[in-house]
Amino acid sequence: GKTHTVTLKLCFLSSHRAIYFAAYSTAKDKLNSVLEPDSTQVHIISAGMAGFTAITATNPIWLIKTRLQLDARNCGERRMSALECMRRVYKADGLLGFYRGMSASYAGISETVIHFVIYENIKRRLLEAKAPQNVDEEEDLSKDASDFVGMMLAAAASKTCATSVAYPHEVIRTRLREEGTKYRSFFQTLATVPKEEGYRALYRGLTTHLVRQIPNTAIMMCTYELVVYLLNG
């Protein structure tokens, strides 16, 4: 039922975020030793590589999640299990069926790149603004609650900008993942949706998406920064 679908979604989201942040941190550390440390170029490449890695690894489970959500909406009381959904996908399209919508997800890497570039720039400016106050103190690198509140606001602002720019890929990805859909590729869907439904259709559900994503991203980024800060001692 709905509880089963929500549980699956939480598991999928956790695995995606874990892979993403592991890849982002690793790429950032490697690139900082080759390029100008913490430069915009480093953030762009790191975010792009992390997005590519996470999407490639987790696209099948996101496809199953989307199919389960759409099935619950269309079939009333009849709920399809994750295992049954996997069997139906494989029977209809083979192994490649589990990677439907991945082209739209790759296009969505642009959202991740925009988000992290803006976020890292705002975070750097916040730290630079605070630095002169403690420049002669030993606790120059310490953080207090206001720093993490600032990071939450930075995450919220950057995610709002990134999502508003790149949102059409969310609509296209969902259309591609529908069972029995007439949509076949990213560009075919990008051309078909505005032609049949108008350009506003590419932004359908944006407000609801922002209401869900902004608090989620703010809390997630603050938690990530806190964990990194605590681990670095």
C-alpha cells in the first residue's frame, strides 16, 4: 500500500544521497589537488561526476518507485509489489527497461551543478564575512549555530534557483518512466509535450516540487556539513 511505497522511496533516496555525497567528496578532494582548490571549476566538475555516478547506479530503483506511484494512482485499491513491478518491466522491455528516463536524469545533472555552484559560492562568502571577526583568535575554524543556519539558507536559495531553471527534466523523466508510454526519448518528449499541451506543461507541479524539495535540501545540506565538521574534529 501507500506505506510500502513510502518506505521504498525513503530507501531509494537514502541510497542515492549516500552515493552522491560519497562521489562528490571524493571528486572534490581529487580535483582540489589538481585544480585551484574550491574553485567554481572544481565544484562544477565534482557535482557533474557525482550526479552521473548516482544516476547510473540508482536509475532502476527510481524507475520502480515511479511505476509504483503511478500504479497506485491508476489502479485504485489494487497495489503492485516492487517484485511484481520488476517482473513487468523486464518482461516488457528487458534489462534496458530499467534505464528508461535515464537520459532525462542526465539532463538533470545541470540542476545539481547549478545548485552546488551557487551553494558553494554563498557558503564561501558567508565564511569570508565571518573571518575578520575571528582572524586573531585560535578558534578561527570553529562553527556555531548561526553558521549552519546560514548554510541552510544558502542551500534553500541555491536549490530554488537550480530547480526553477532545470525543472522540465523532471516532467520529461516521469513521462518516459510511465508504463506503456508513447514517449521514447528525451528530445522527442521535450518536443511532444509543449506541442500537445503547451509550454506550461513542462513546469506542471513546480510549486509542489519546490515546497517538498527546499526544506528537504536545506536540512540535508546542513546535516552533511555538520557531519563533515564533526568528523574533521
